[in-house]
Amino acid sequence: MLVCICSLLTALALMTATLDSPAFAQDLIVEKKTFELPRYETVAGDTIKNVRIGWEAAGTLNGDKSNAVLITHFFSGTSHAFGKYSASDAGAGYWDGIIGPGKPIDTSKYYVISSDTLVNFNAKAPHVVTTGPATINPDTGKPYGMTFPVVSIKDFVRVQKALIDSLGISRLRVGGASMGGLQAYEWAASYPDIVERIVAAISTPAADLYLIAWLGAWAEPVRLDPKWNGGDYYGRDEPLAGIKTGLKVATLHAFHYEWADKAFHGGPAAEGKDPKTALANKFKVETELDDFIAQRAAVVDANQFLYLVKANQLASADISRIKAPVLAIATPTDALFPPARVAQAVEKIAANGIAVETAQVTGPNGHWNGVLAIAQASEKIRAFLERK
């Protein structure tokens, strides 16, 4: 069964009860659209033909197209940041608690856009449109595989810029969490005369050495799976064991022990199979985590996972170019972008004369508090975006 990561997040939010979102009477219904570029030249100078990314939007552009807000998604996310595709959907987009009519990012006031990135690893999810290693190379008629060019966060932003240009938008506010924050910082650095404000949640402008090493650890199980076959597995058995293990490492890294306390159960996985009596006997928390990971893995392409890891490792926004005011949101139990690292980045940006504001969200979910508990920063976000 294919399960979108957004649906899993909805289930997780219900399980851990941390969304803190107000209830609204009417769901925002959004439509998935596709943006296409005949060709794109990467930051490294390679050319990709027929680039396609999915996007969705809500609200209305004003007369001078100055009310646009771009939401950039996190590592395992998609363009589905707000609303539902149909009223019958079990859950809404991952930041729906703060995006919509009357909410902090008010679609009655702003035209809010969100897009899938290049090499989005949820390549098999039904509502994801992305170009990456799993895409058919028009020159060969076969998936690119490892011949796909290396892309970076800056490439994600450049493709988004082409989408924004196609809409005639020349002024923009940008916000996102985690990898979305990396993109927000890159937007402010790459296009300082366009970006008016950025909201960077649970992120810094660049990946530090520790995070680069950790990201490599996320990817290593895929490379070690014999079925990965150097990236040549299309039309064969996929390296599902490697994907699952990589996702497990990433999940445990990004969450927190308080999350495990709330999300899982203690005791042996099977009655009569006490873990202390045999090496093969597992704890219930292990099998429950495996079940959660199996749902996530069902929509993931292994090569796109590896390319997405590389893009994050390459993240390095030039903060000397940033002109836009910044709202930096941290969470105290974040192991990916620890509060001390966020504070260091904020200090460096402020030293350049840029207005910087900060906020904090808390909860049992570690790094994921920046997604699941973002509504705690609602009024701070609202006021920041409205400020002239």
C-alpha cells in the first residue's frame, strides 16, 4: 500500500497529540499542478532536459503580485504543506495549522505556493511530481539512475525561481522547516532583491560538518544493500532493506526519546518470545518502528534518497548576501540543527546588519517539533510576515 509521507505525519500527529492547531470549519481544497522547464542547467554546469516539479497554491495574487509566500518543504516532505486534495482526505498538509484562511499565513491575504523539489525521494507517491534519477532520460528512454547530475539546494531554489517567474512574481516571502529552512536561506542569498522576509524553522543557512557526516550515515545502508547494484536496479528488485534501514537511522536521529515513549509500546514483540531468552527475539518498539518505516519506504526511490542526501550535504547559503529580515525558529531538543547552531547563525546574520527575530517551539518530537508543533509560533509568524 502506497502511503504519502504527509498522511503518515497526520497519523503521527494524532498519535503524539502535538499539532496544537486551531480547528477551522471548512477545509482548504488545493489542486496539484505541474511546472515544466524544457531544459535546466545545474549549478555545476550539467543540463537536465524536461524538468518537471509539482506545485500547489491557495489564495489570490494581488494587482502588483506583491503578496506571494513560498513554502519550501523538509527532507521527507512534498509540496503538500496545506489544505487537502479532496474533502475526504484523512489529513491535511503538514503545516496546515498555520496556513489557510484566517491562519498566520493567511490565504485570504497571501497567495501561498509550495512545490516539490528536484530529486524528491517520495517519487512513487501519487501526488508527487519530481525530476531525478528515477525519471526517464529522454535521450535513452531509460531511468537516469546514477547518470543524473548531482544537484544542490541552490538548484532546488533555481527551479523554484523559474516557477515564480512564470507567475510574474517579483517580490516574495519564503518560509520552510529543516531542508525547507535551508532553501529559505538560499532564496534570500541567491535573490536578495526579490526576497522580502524569510521564516527559517529548525534550520541554519548551511550543513555543518557533523550534519554532513550524519547525512552520510543515513545514506550508507542503501549503498550497502546488494540490490542497490550501484544504482542500477530499475526493472529489478529494489534495495528495500537498505531504504528501510536508512529511513530508520534518519527517523531516530530526527525524533527524540520522548516521542518513542508516546508513540510505541514496551515489552516483547511476540508473546512467549522474551528478548532475554534468544538473540532473535525482539522488543515491541523494534517491530512497531519497523512497521512505521515500512509505510514510509513504500513511496521512496533509493537513488533519489541518495541524491537528496547529497543536496543537503551541499547546502551552503552565502549569508553575506542576505538582505531580508529573518525569523529563525528553533526547538531545544533538535539533534539535526541544535539551538546552539541556530543561535550562532543568527548572530552572524545579525552582525551583517540584518534584522533577525527568534522564536522557539517545544514538544516531545525533537527536530520534528518544527513541523508538528509549529502552531506554537503562530502569532510570531503572523506578526513577522505582516511587518513592513
